[in-house]
Amino acid sequence: WVAQNASGTEFKGLFDGRGHSILNIHMESPNNHAGFLRRVTGTVKNLTIGSETDDSYMSGTIANGDACLGIIARLANGTVENVTNYAEVWPGSGIGYCGAIVGRMQGGTVTKCRNYGAVECSVAPVQALNISGIVGLLETGYTNSLSFCENHGSVEYSASNSAKHISLGGIVGQVTSEST
């Protein structure tokens, strides 16, 4: 899968997977925001990425430390509903925000989402690192709502340099705002 890479590109409409799955997705991206969708201001729902038996994965590496990785790299006042992930997720050294469903949330709603894929980081981050099974970062200054989500995948950090700020969570890596 080739992730969107143009700055300013966003998905504004309705992506209704209607219960379908996208299987065997392989994504390796050097882009600032890497995911099935780069930036979402619309709605993504009823979609599954990968399966219990395929080899789907998403990985991203960039040098600046402000990058996002997830099915939706960055959610900006959008909606994600009933999205399931089985793909393994591997944040690289420049990824600052990584969630299997959403990397960085800047307003919006995430509900009824599930992750079964492992989220594993084995490289030291450039700056801070926030990783989780659902949303990497709920960012300050935005109205964020997260509900009825489940993480069944492992979330692991195993790099030797842990001098940087590392936040790990099953559902959320870091909450920096008042969120529900």
C-alpha cells in the first residue's frame, strides 16, 4: 500500500467499508503521516484491515519525530467507527505518535474499534514516543471522544535507549487534554 504523502491531503468524505476486509496490506512509508489514510476529517467506518491468518503490516520511519502511524495516521475532527485491525504495526525512529487505529487524534470521535495486531517498537525515538493499540495521542486543545474500544494486541517497546519520553498504553498512549 502506498500511503498518501502530499502535505495537506486529507480524506473529507464517508468511507464505509460495509463490513469488508482489506487483506495482505503491506505498507512501509517514509512519509510524515503514514497510514491507510493520511489525515481524516470525514468518517471511516465498518472496515477491517488484515485478518487472523494474513501477514498485513504497517511501518513508518521519518527523521523529524513528529510523524504519525496508524490505519488513520491523523484524525482531525473526524469520526472512526467500527474499525478493526489485525495488521502488525512497527513505528520507526521518527514516529512520535502511533496507534493501531489512529496515530494522533486532534479532535473527533473514535468508537467501537478493535485491535488484534501487535504494536512493536524496537528503535529509540528521535523525540517522544506515544504508542498504543487504539490511539497514540489524544492531543490538547481539541475535543476528543473515545468509547467502546478494545485492544487485544501486545504493545511493546524494546529499544536500548530509553532516555526519551515513552508513553505506552493498551487503549491510549498519552492523553494531553480533557477528553471523554
